[in-house]
Amino acid sequence: MVEVDGDATHLFIGKRFKVRDLIEQALNGNLDSFGFVASLYFWGHVLEKNSKIALDILEWIISSNITSRPAFEYAYARYLIQLKDFNSAIVHLETLVGESHGMAMTTLAYLYRDGYGVRKNANLYRKYLKNGARTGDPQSRTALMHFYIRKGGIISILMAVLVFLSNIPAIIKLAFTRKYNGRI
């Protein structure tokens, strides 16, 4: 058993958890709790930082094919990006793009914009950014709104306003439920 301070807590998705409870739930087979424990290991919050353990846990969760697998596969891809393993991250992002995962599309767009693991490609950047926003994901829509604002010009600013207005129902749903499934 991992030793942690009995009062240690951590904030996940707007909710505070006792770390000891998360670990206990994980040891009792709760895969979502395992995912949270992976995050603690990856970032070194409360538990000693160990990205290898974090990635091993997430690989195991992803292979179990639970309903929350896309969220954990996305976290896995993001961790790989943090570790500069762009090629492996892209494989997972492309899998998620095939499942219409908005943030995976947006993250892939950023990789094409910046040339991480892929050749810079402005057309693919815009394509994945727009497709991510079309899934209804609020963060992807916000990224597209920022794209239009940076682009400048009256038409681009109007496009940004339209994206902002389309995002309002999703933001309200997220604020009240702390959950968002990509649909309005």
C-alpha cells in the first residue's frame, strides 16, 4: 500500500477527493480511481512523481475498454506530449479523432500548427480546429474562437462571436453538472 497523509486531498474536475480514498477505490478495482491515481503519479501531487507508473496505469485502463476510456486515452496522449513523445501521442489522438473526440482534434490541430511530431501544416491545423469545435466540445469551440480573434478583421471577429454564442449552452451545462459529454 502506498503511504499518504490521511488528510491529503486533490482537486479533480472541480471536486476535491481524499487521496487515500482514491487509492483504496483503485485497489478495489475502480478504474476511474486508477486514472486519478495515474494523474497524481504523473504530476507528482501527493505521490512521488513517476511518469512510468502513470503511463502503465493508463495503458492498462485503456486496454480494459471501459466507457470512460476516451477520457483516459486523451490523458495518456497529453502525458505523452508532455514527455515529448509526439509520435506515440499522435497515434492515440488519431484513434480518438476517429471517435469524434473534440479535444483530441484540437490537440492534433496544435501539433500541426507548431510542427510537433508532424510537419507544420496550416490547412490541417484549421481543419482539425474546426472539426473539434463541430463536436460541440466547449474547449475546442473556445480554441476556434481564439483562432478567429487572432486572425483579425471584421468577418473573423463576427465568426468568433458566433462561435462564442454557440458555446453558451455547453458552458451552462458544464457549470451546472460538472460533466459534459460533447452534446447539447
